[in-house]
Amino acid sequence: MSYNTCYSLKVNFLVGGKPVELVDNSPLLEVIQQLRIENDQAAYALNENGETENECKWYDYENHMLKFSAKHPSVLFTMSGEGEENGDIWNNYFLNGKHQYERTKVTVDPFDSRKLA
């Protein structure tokens, strides 16, 4: 059985460990383009802006992104995914060959009579 996910990728350059806003986004787009050239699955999953192109079964995206991020040590990659099942939403942050995986947390506030309308 296979499982489709919609992937998207944001790219930020870091200076002093903090993301910087660029006036011209073309360097960021060049990094995404390089990933798409080097990886057929990335080219299928992501468009030239890093947004979802097609849902797909990119099961080894994490290994690909770990290797790719190691080649770009001053770039923070934020890969977001939304799977087929309800609530399967996550971000995986990649920086210099390492990553941090975070799943979405859904909370519901407790009853508060002051909020009754």
C-alpha cells in the first residue's frame, strides 16, 4: 500500500544563526532549482518556488534533504508535509546535514462560560 504526501519547501539563508530577508529571492529559487535538478522526486513533488507540484510517495525525502543541506551549510530548509490521513501535518527543518522533525499539535481549549455567546 502506498501513501501520498503533499510537500512544500521554504529556503532561508542564515546570518549569525538567524534567517535573513532578501530583497531579491533569486538566490533562494536557485537553491530550490538545484535540488530539483539533482533529485527527480523533488522535481516531481515541488515546483520552481518550492510549493507543492504533485502529491507523491517521496519516502526517502529525509535522506535526500540531509545530504542536500550538508552541501548548503548556511541555508535553513523547512520541508512541510501534509499526508492523506487527517492530522498528518509536519515540518522537518534541515540545516547543515542535521534535522529537527515536528508534528502539528492540535489543542482544544476547555469550556469557559465567559465565552458563551
